[in-house]
Amino acid sequence: MILRIHCSTLHSFLFGCVFIFLLTFEKCISAAEEVATVSASCDAKLPKVLLGDQMVVIDESRFPKHYGPYPPKGSDMNDDSESLSYYVLNAEKSVLYVPNFMNQTVIEEMKEFCISGERFARSPIRGTTSNPEMSVQEHQVRTSESCTMVPTVLYRKSPKVQAMFADDPMPPQVAKVAREVDISWDVAVRASKLLGVDPETVEPLQLVRYTSPDAEYKLHHDHGGFYGKATDHRLWTMLVFLSDVAEGGHTAFPKLKLEVVPRKGDALVWSNVQQDRDGVWVVDEDMVHAGRPPADGSHKYAMNVWFGYESSEQRMQEGKWG
């Protein structure tokens, strides 16, 4: 009788152990799957670049990270909360990746300026020397839509505009324009500080959107001199990504075997010129690039920040713009 009780107790004990083991094992598997899912989700949000045929994460293990203005100085390696950080994707061609250049609130506000005002239109292709009368051309090379922001440098210097902004309270429409000027100027100042240039050399910002698999900007160059033009001479380009893209939408530099995956709020910077053997700045033909179309069902928003040689005001007066 005592033996039966002991065996029964032992049987119950072993059954309980097996049950607990299986339950614990199931929870471990579930937890492992959850961790894997979170890890994959986090990985999808990391900044990435396609180098050749290999997709890699942009971090300090692969690319030099710096703080403060470019080009980097020897003492800039420490974190400075007041300075933008950036990764050097290609030192020879001055290709930089700037994480968290713009916050989400400002991004949505800038997009709303263009969307609510119905300002997006077919992106232009500027005329060339062979057809100088053609200021805007619909072309299959560029099938995206664009929205040009207000000419911030000119508005800031216009007594008439500043007088309108001085009204208290401002009419709602004037207040909206004043807000657009403030945001655009802040972008110009922060971008210029990174490159150590005058913010007045920044052209009016241009938002672009790609809303279908047919929307793209095929291989092109941002410097007008590449096409033999006397206008649109841009030293630097900053492309700010205003949205994540589920699939596609890369910014590709085929001659560098480099493609950057859009990540909302981050910026990509590159130089459009290089010094020749005589030290003269000339167009860098290797910097041709393309805006790849997003996959079906995805939308891509971005913003062009272009830097000229002179101030926007001077370029306009001298006919060197557009």
C-alpha cells in the first residue's frame, strides 16, 4: 500500500515535471520568436546602403562617424549634442549620410504645405544650351512630382514681405507663408553649418514625391555644367528623406556601386564637383545618380537642398538660375 502511494506520487511528480518542462519550452520558443520578430523589425528601421550587391547597415563598424562640420577635423570624434553627426560613405567623392537630420513633426508640416496647397506638379527638366527657350519639359527621364518651396533668402530680405510678417496678428495665409520661410531657413542654416558654407547659397527647397512604380528620376547630374549649361551650377546636394519606403525608392550612384535606402528624417549629402590636376573645381562626372521608383503600393517623399556658388539673390540677378 505504501509502495503504491509512493509510485503514484512519483508518477504525478514526473507528469508534473514533464508538463512544466513542455510549458516552459513553449514559452521559450514563443519568446524567441517574439525576439526574432522585434529584431527583424528593428533591423528594418536601421539605415542601410547597398554596396555592390551587398546590403549593409550604416554604422561605425563599417563607415567613419564624425561630428561637426565637414571635412572632419582630428578632434571631432567626441559626441557633440549641438552638432550633426554623419557617416562618410565615400571619402573620395564626399558622400555623407546624416541620421536624424529632420524631426517627424517638421517633415509632416513641410509635406502639408505642398499637399494642402495642391502645389505638387510634374517635375521639371530644365532647358539645355541646345534649346535655351525650353524652361520646363515633361520628359520620361523624370516622372516624379515636385513642389518648390518659397524663395526664403529673397523673402527674408524683402522689406515688403517682412512688413507683412510684422503684422500682429498676421492673417492666416500670411502666417502660413511666414512659417514656411522659418522652417526652410532653419533647414538651410543647419545644412550649411554641416558643410561650412553660407546658407544664402541654398536654392529654394524642392520637395519631390514618387507615388507609383512608374515614378522615377533616371540617371542625371545635379550640376548644370554637366549638360553645358550656364545655370544650375550646384556645388553640393543634400537629399532629405521625408518618408520610409517599404521596398524600392533607392538613391543610386551606379559609378560608385552605391545605393542608399530611404529612411525618414535622414539625409544624404554629396559633392557635385572635384578638383582637377591644376586645382580647378570641375564637374565630377562620376556623381550621376538616379531616384529609383518605389515598389507597387509604396510612396516616396524627399527634399532637395541645392547649394550654389553665390547667394540665391546674386544668381537670380546674374541670370544663373533656372
